[in-house]
Amino acid sequence: MSSQRYRVLDLYKTLLYMGKDYPQGYDFFRKNLKNSFTKNKHETDPVKIEEMIERGKFVIKEIEALYMLKKYRTIKRRYYDEPVNK
């Protein structure tokens, strides 16, 4: 049980760190992250906690993909002239 607690705290800290560049703002991200973690804070079933940790890892991968896409689009705009759509 104790190791899961540390894993959940590590997940929370990682997500907080990753939310600093979130497109809708850090405050929006932090508020939603806190709400989702507090909603499940009374969960005691180790299997469900493990599933939620895995879902959190998936969210981390999705956020990383979002940032990579943002970076790719920025680089593409710098090097290629995109036609203006009217």
C-alpha cells in the first residue's frame, strides 16, 4: 500500500510539472488535476488504484504527444510558407 502511495504522489508531481506548458493554462490544468485526484482519494482497492496509475501514465504520454505536435507545428511554420486560407 505504501509503495502505491509514493507512485501516486510521483504521478501527481509529474503531471503538475508537465502542465506548466498546457495550452489552456497552468491554472486550468492544476485545478482539473487536483479535482480528479481528490475525487479518487478514498479508493482503497489496490487493483483499481493500479488501473488509475496506468491511466495517469497514459495521460502523461498524451500530454507529451501534444507538446511534440505543438513543437513540430512551430518548426514547420518557421521553415515552410503555408498558404493563407480565405
